[in-house]
Amino acid sequence: MKKLNLHFKTIFSSISIFIFLTFSNYSPAQTILYGDSITLGNGVVRTFVRVNALGRREQIGVSLTEGVMNNLDTISRAFVLALPAPVVADDTTFNHVFFNWNPNGHGPPGIFGNPHFDFHFVTVSVAERQGVIPGIDPVYYPREFVAKDYKRDNFPPGVVPLQGLHWTDSSIIITNQTFKNTFIYATYRGKLFAFEPMITRAYFLTNRDTIIAIKQAQLYRRAGRYPQNYSITHDPIKQTYDVVLRTFEARAGVATNPFIGISNSMMNGVSDTIGCGRTITGGDSVSIDFDITASDWDVGDSVTLSASFSNPTGGAIVTFTPSLPVTGNPARTHLHFVSNGEYNGILTILATDRTGNTTSCNMTFDFPLPVELTSFVSTIHENDVTLNWTTASEENNARFEIERTNGNAQVWSMVGTVQGNGNSTEPISYSFVDRGINAGTYNYRLKQIDFNGNYEYHNLSHEVVIGVPTRFNLSQNYPNPFNPNTVISYQLAVSSFASLKIYDALGKEITTIVNQLQDAGYYEIDFNGSSFASGVYFYKLVVDGNIIDTKRMVLLK
């Protein structure tokens, strides 16, 4: 029996060694070097590399003892784990590991909600990774430098603090029910930032050994040795789980032109989506702000940022802070633009590296010629105000909105609209009548609106005064004939007791519209005849017992 047990142990050990050699890609010429370690749960997590006889890294991994899977924290934990220093000076593609335990998973909702570990194999220094700013990445990352099928992760929108912008494999549908392990890329400011296997605790506990191919980008901006696959293994003898980047192959770096990014764009203090290739439109006194960043990842490179406006017409205030040109990697400046009436021009932003490679970003600023008024006057007839104005030229003119305010009141109300004439180089005259205004002092202005929704105000230079009537008067109703509504207007020269009544054709009083003391002024009454039959009616104004006038009106149904 002892011999049988010994034979079984020999066979089991042989199988274990075979599995280890297969999945570890181990060769006797390799040397294992260990990096940082931390405690988690009831176990230890540490980094390691296997280097070949020439000292080059053949594998980069993270090892977790089995105890890590037990007594794990109920809150998220994050650790920075240094890799062993490279033996060969140029073998520096990977710098450190940023390791996370997520007991409640993380977003996007319904996808990565299972408890899991994140293994960020980071290509930049700890200081550079810690400088990652959340939000929109201002530096465009070209598709050819991203693996096939990988797309930007939209949760959260933009850059993840300390990690960069995530790219996920869109060819794989992942849910909380199917998420076991996956592989993510991270980029930031034009750099490939990290290779990230994400693996659930449940997957580790299945003890399944696997090797998974890593989808490769067409091109690499930085020359280096990049892994072609990664493995997830369990060693029952060492009682460890290993996550290993493997099968490194050299990739030549592709010299690239600088990148230009536009961020934090605002128009009139409101967030806007200003970017390269856009036409920016507006009216008078429009304020535009945005940040410009130029960068390049070619080793030791620097970028000079410059800008100019071509064929500008009209007026605008344009400032760059700091002033251009500016050199750095990245090179940054802030643009502040304020239109001063008409302005048309093309802004060209240039980013040039030290070898002369140049990237350009163009934006068209199109602030059409505002409508030029040569006159804007008013005339008064009793309590009607007629506004007349003339334009010398128009461009993109959709309409005028007429606005009025009472005296020193700050609230303007629209009282009418007059259609504009689009584009014209000839004088055009307009008119608008504001009828039935009560006694008082008024101000008027025109709100000229173009077809893009931009607008500009033109103020009447003087106040309009509607005085108290000099006589008592009853006006003819309008419209007449009517169905069923008509307006009856009258005016009182002094404060009086006014009575306005309606009579049928036989002289019988059928309704009283007004019967009260009223101040001097102009009055309009909206009479509704829907409850009366078609026919001829009369209305009579009596003031302080004196008949002022009687008028005839016709209701036609």
C-alpha cells in the first residue's frame, strides 16, 4: 500500500510539473525576480518578472497566494506595486502595476458588477499616472494605435482618475451574469497607458488554467516589447494564482505627428463642443474660450504651438494665455475670443515637433455682418405708436422682434414681429404699429435675429409718451361686421363715471359692458357676441350722465 501511495504521488507531481511548464512558459534559462508585495485578505500579493539569459523580461506577472481569496475587505482597495528593475536598459515598456480589489465591482452598471481584481500593467511612471485628470482627454488617440474591435468605454464618460481612458472589446457582450475575465486597454494624452486584465474572484476559485490572446494594435507609437497573450494559472503546490503577461515581441515605434486637443470650451460662459474642423457662428459681443494642448510621444520630442487667423474681416479681440508660440510636451495655451460686430476668419492652430512634423487644426469663425440701421424713429397718433426703421444692409437677417417696456421698468415684453429680408446690400424700410397703448411713458427696442438664432439689440433713442386724451370719444368697433368678437375703444379726457351699454335694433338694452368710475385715458373692451343672434346692434358711451356717442355694429354668424 505504501508503494502504491508513493507511485501515485510521483505521478501527481509529474502532472503538476507538466502543467506548470506548459502554462508558465518556463525554461531553465529563465530567472525569476520579485518586486513589491502587499498583504490582502489572508494572503500576499507580489509582482515578479522572468528574464531570459540575456536579461530581457520574458514574463511580467502578479502572484496571489490562495489566502488572498479569504477574508477580503468589503471596501475597494488600491495598491501600487513596483516591478523588479529591468536588467537590460532598454527593456522598460512596463513600469509598475496598479492593483485593485473591487468587492462591489464598478461601472458600467450591469456589466462589471461582480467582485473582481484589476491588474493594471502600467507603461508610465507612478508620478505620471497620478497626474491623470478626470474628464475629457484633450489629446486625440488614433484608431490605428488601438487593437481591433476596441472602443472607448463610455462609463464614466472620459478619463478615469489615476487610470486613463478605458478601451473595451466591443466584439464581446459582457453582463454581470457572464463577466468572469476580460482585457482592457487604457490611454491618456496620446499614450498607451496600461494593459489591464480584469478577473473575478469566482473565476480564480474555479482553478481553471488558461492562456488568452491579446488583440494587438496595428501600430505602436513607442518602440518596445509587447505581450501577445496573458495567462491565468493556479499552482496547487505553491498554492498561488498567477496573472502573467507573456510571449513578448519587439515592436518598432512609429514616429507620429504631434496631436492637438481642444478642451474646456465655452461660449458666453456656457459649455460648448468646439473642436477642430468646426464652423463657429455668433453675433455681436460673443465670448468664446477654450484650452489648446499639443503633445507628442516620440522619445525626447518637444512641440511648438502656434496659431494665426487667415483673411480676417471685421473686429474681434483675440488673446492667447500664455502668448504664442509656446514650446513643451505637452504645450498648452488658452484662447479668449470676443467678437466686436462683424468678424469672419479661419483660425489655424499648428503643432510642430523638433523634426518639423506638423499637425494643423482649423476652425472657421463666421460672425455675419450685423444689420446696420440708418434710422429708427417713432410717431404717435392718440394712443397708437408707429415705429419706422431703415437698414443700410442686411446679412442672414431672419426677423425683428419689437419689444417694449414701461418707463424705467427693466422687464421687456415682445409686442410684435416683422420678418427680415435675409441678405441685402440695398436700403430697406420697415414699419410696425403698436396700437391701443394706455397713457404713460415707454421705451422700445428691436431684437434683430439671424437664421442661426444669434441676435442683436437696437434701441429707440428716445422715450415715447402717450398723453391723456384731450376729449371724450367713442371709436367704431373693429372688426365690423364681426363673429363673435370685436373691440370697442373709447377715451376719457378726465376721470369720469363711464357707462357702455349694448342695445338691439329695437333699442332694447341687452347688456352693460362698463358701469364704473374710470381715470382719464384710453380704453379697449373685447366684446363677445356668441350668446346673441345675428343682427344689427348699437353701443352707447355715457359719461357722467352725458351721452358721448352711439355707434352701430353688425354681428354675422
